[in-house]
Amino acid sequence: MMDFYTYIVENEDVGKRIDIFLSAELEDVSRSFIQKLIENEKVKVNQKTVKSNYKLRLDDIIDIEIPDPEPIEILPEPIPLDILYEDQDIIVVNKPQGMVVHPAPGHYTGTLVNALLYHCKNDLSGINGMLRPGIVHRIDKDTSGVLMVAKNDHAHKHLALQLKEHSITRKYTAIVYHNLVNDEGTINAPIGRHPTDRKKMAVTYKNSRHAVTHYTVLERFGQFTLIEAQLETGRTHQIRVHMKHIGHPLLGDPVYGPKSQPDHISGQMLHARVLGFIHPSKNEYMEFEAPIPKYFMDVIEKLRKNAHL
């Protein structure tokens, strides 16, 4: 079985490289994968093969053939879990910085899912398929903190509905660049795929979704500020994108922050500290807190010392 797609080039896409155009159109397919398809003559323009750097012309007809992926087996791995709570419906964990939540191209081992498969055996919901069993929501690889996982489909649907209705409490601790003028504020700005870099998100009014972040200043360090950010919505990279949008990107953020980051910082300084939701069976509100990890506290202490010099 193969998937077939056809595109007709319009004015706005004239002059674009074909690999860039197709990787933007096919959101789940990487540019390197597109280039491999072009190399293997699975992409044709006006029924002729082209190279990856082919520049699109008006009314070009692009045909692309995508073969089915090879089946991948995701294996349980005895990776230690920091479990904050567990019962027959849910498991709440404190994810360390640097751990990928679920398998994806390039990360099929060492993920939170590999650890959960070992710990929970077959007790994970199957709604999100083989690569994401039990995963109701995600946090980025370099974001640490609290994450809820569903152990059955009933729990998954219940938690997913709360996420959709924005009724889940999600509070993050973050360190941002520069001194925020106000002690608190709300950023209400839609987020969608970046118009030219598909690996990034951006504040945009084209093909975007409503996004709201509330922030409160916890401590000021002169050139940096410690904040609490509370999500009203949960878009991809929301806090990182919103803070950059108002001129205060996260310290250590390699994607949305300055190109040169301090040597001692590895990944964005963002920690999912509090998560609260209605339990899917008990029907009562539960709230969990993941303490700020040592690496994060070390950075706070260093900034405090520098601020008082």
C-alpha cells in the first residue's frame, strides 16, 4: 500500500524549492525524507523526475508517492520512573529533563513510553496507538516535570476531554531573558506552524489556534526573571513561543532564544511544576507537584549571586 498526493503550484509557491514546499504541505514528513523520495524517483513534476533543488513554476503538477513505513516494535525498557501517583486508571510521573516522551523517528528507545511499557505491562490505553500508548499530553524533551498517563481508554477519554475544555491546572516555572516590566500579565496570541521553518511554531494569524498564557513574576535577577506561567490552552511550545513573542525568550532555549546561550545551560529552563485534574473514576479534583530539580535550582542560585554582585 502507498499514499499518493497531487499538488498544483499556485502563485504564492512559485520559486520555492520542491523539497521545502512538500515538507510544509506534508506536516508529518521530514524534509530529509522528502529528499529521499525525490532521489528514489517517487516525486514527479509534470510526469518527469526532478532534483530536490527544483524551483516550482506556476501550474506545475506535482505527484508524490509515499510508501508505507516499515513496522516498528517499541520495546519495554527497565528505565527508572519518578512516580508521583498511581492507581488502576492513571499514573502521574515526574519526567526528567532530556527524556523524550514517546517514540518518533530518531528516538525509538530510552523514551518515557519505553519505561511505562516495562512498568505498566499491558495496562496503558490504546487510543493513541502503538507509538503513544497512554500518552494524553506531552512536554518537550528538555522540559522537566509532571505528566499524567492513562492506563485505560476510559481514563484517556476523560482526561483528553478536560484538556480540550481547558479545565486542567498546569503551572510551569521558567527563567526568561530580561526584566519583565509588569509583575503579572496575560499573553493572548494565536499559535501555528512557523511560515518558513516547519520545525518551529510562531505567533501567526494564518492556520493558527487560540492560545492563552498567564504569567506571574516570582523573582528578578536583573538580566533574567523567574516566572510562573499558567497555561489556559495547551499548544505546542506555547510558553516558549509566547515568551519570545513578548521579547522574553526562555533561558537556554535553543530554538526560540538567542543563538548563543550560556555554556552551563542545557535546554530551556522550563519545569512543569503543578498538574491538577478531575480523576476519571473518583470524579474528584487531584493536584500534583513536581519539585524544581537540582539543575534548575543551581541556575537560580547562580543568578541570585550574580544579581547581588
